[in-house]
Amino acid sequence: MADVRFENVSKSYGSNAPTIRNLDLHVRDGEFMVLVGPSGCGKSTTLRMVAGLEDVTSGTLSIGGRVVNEVAPKDRDIAMVFQNYALYPHMNVRENMAFGLKLRKFDRTEIEQRVREAATLLEIGELLERKPRELSGGQRQRVALGRAIVRKPQVFLFDEPLSNLDAKLRVQMRTEIKKLHRQLGTTMIYVTHDQVEAMTMGDRITVMKDGDVHQIDTPVALYNQPADIFVAGFIGSPSMNFIPARVIDDGSILLIADKRPITVPEEHRAFLADYRGQEVTLGLRPEHVRSTPDSCEYPAHMAMQHEMSELLGNEMYLYLSTDNLHITGRSNVVRQIEMDTAVDMYFDMAHAHYFEGASGTGRTLHVH
Ligand SMILES: Nc1ncnc2c1ncn2[C@@H]1O[C@H](COP(=O)(O)OP(=O)(O)OP(=O)(O)O)[C@@H](O)[C@H]1O
Ligand SMILES: [Mg+2]
């Protein structure tokens, strides 16, 4: 068991601009930490530095209080699970799982016991004599997990371990990995570009983009209090709506699109007053764009055009427009609405987010 600490860590490949910039991240002992962000943001690089597969260019990386910048991968006491399982095709499941322990010269009975324990935990006890080609994708992934578990490492590292699986199996395996975490209690760092995976699995989530950390927080805090417009847009599906606006008067009114006024709730006025005359971005999650005012805490009426909708069974997504704005709404009242018709919608301004304006940093202006 160990924590993992990055202190002002940067990483450059050759003479290129840094891939990771001044990373400060403390993964607590026993924590399930997810690294999430778009392709190329540096998630794998970060994980590979922990594994020792990439050097740290500057800063300090420690595992369990020990600085590991110069420690060889094999001496770090970590185990990594990759996207492409990397099982040995000529070895059966038992041999695949035992291989790392054999290399490390564990004795036979210890190896046998650990393989049996891991196989029981992962419910692959029946498959021990099979070769990888005789297994389904999900079973192979379980063997890859088993190979990591038998090592009893201080830290598990996962790099998109589920992305080769079909959607249903992915959902099943993500619950299993969470369960495994609960049973083992070991520190886990899990990389994914899938925000749903991040939200459902992480104790905390680190949201990255272009080598920078945008926010480190619990799933609920990321959803309700995103630090900036990037996090707000990245977390949540369908994405938050972003609406350009200008603050007027004493901060009680926002002008959006072609000068439509929206009155904002009392509690938002004081801080919006500081942005009087300025551009801001109004952020509204689809569930706060509603078709009736009664379900809103602070409704702002919007006459809109209903372009189309998608019925998902338990809920529907509404694609709406007004002037040059395109807005997504989400409703759990599922009904058929004609395409290209005028509809009355209501923004629930009690749940509005505000971000520094069009040319600003996108920083969140107010945290609920
Ligand atoms: N060995 C390397 N040499 C040079 N550049 C590299 C190397 N490995 C990665 N990079 C670059 O570093 C950046 C981050 O790559 P990384 O693999 O960490 O991204 P990622 O967040 O894991 O992306 P993905 O979701 O696509 O796996 C990318 O721009 C990538 O091209
Ligand atoms: Mg990657």
C-alpha cells in the first residue's frame, strides 16, 4: 500500500515542448484515481512515469514516500494493465499469471497459491489450462488483471484497460474493477478518455488537457462545480450548453444572443455586478433546459424552435435553437414533438454556471 506524489513534475520528449507541465498530484494511499482527458493530453505519459517506463524530466515523483525518479521499473513494486492485454500466446492462463512471479523467483507453492487466489477472485478458475486464443475478450482482460493481482503490488496502474471490449462488457468489467479495488484496498491509477468511465469509477478524477491539469476533484464536485469551461464541457453527456452573454445593469440581467434579456436569480447578482458591461459565458446543463416552468427553481422563459429530438426510452434529448444558438435539452417526460415547431422552454437559472467571457480564460466565475 502506498501513495503516489508528483511534485512539480514536467516531462519533455527530446527537444519538443513539454508533454506534461508542472504536474502536482497526490494520489492517496488506497485511492482510486482516474486520469481523464482528450487524446494526446498526456495521460499515458503520466502513468508511464509512475511505472518507470518514461523518465521524469524535472520535479519529484515518489511512491510510498520514496523518491523513485532514479528507481528501475522492476524495483518500484507496481503492476500495470494495458489496453492490449499483452498476454503470451503460447502460455496458458496459469502460466501467464505465474510468469511475473517466476521471473522474480517466488517459490512454487507461493506462486500456485497466489494464482489460485486471483483466479477465484476473478472467477476464471475454470480457464487456467486454456490458451489466450481460446478466451473471449472479457476473459483475456481478466487474465491480464490476474497477472497484475498476483504480484500484490503497492500500486496498480491501468491504461485504458477496457477499450477493446464491447459496450456491455465494458460496463460489467468496470464494476468488477471497482469491486476488486474495494476488496484489495490497493492504490489504483486508472487512465481513460471516457468521461462516463471516469465518473463511475473514480474516488477522485484528474481532468487533463494538453499536458495541464484543469481540476482534481470528486465526480460530484466536477459535475456541480467545474473549475472552468473545459471541465464543464468535458464532464457530462450531453454536454453543457454554452451561451455567449453580456452582463448589464446591476448584474440582474444577462443579454444573450440577439439581445434577449434573462433575469438572473438574486444570489447571482452580486458577483455578476463585477462583470457589468462584460462578456461572459452562461453554462446550462441539458437537464436545466426544461419544457415546463414548474420543475424549475428559477425559470427563465425562452421561445425556441424544436428542431428534432431523440427518444431514449427513459428520457429524451431535445435539440433546440433560437437565433443563432443551438441548445440541447433533456427531459424525462418522453413524448413525441413535431419537428421544426415553436416550443416554450425554460432555463432553470438557479443552476446556471458562468464563465469568464468570450476572450477570457473560461474560468468559472461563481461556484454554487
Ligand atoms: N515516445 C514519444 N516521443 C515523442 N512524443 C511522444 C511520445 N509518447 C507520447 N508522445 C506525445 O506526448 C503527448 C501525450 O501522449 P500520451 O500518450 O501521454 O497521450 P494520452 O493522453 O495517453 O492520449 P490517448 O488518449 O490518445 O492515449 C502526445 O502529443 C504524444 O504525441
Ligand atoms: Mg494513452
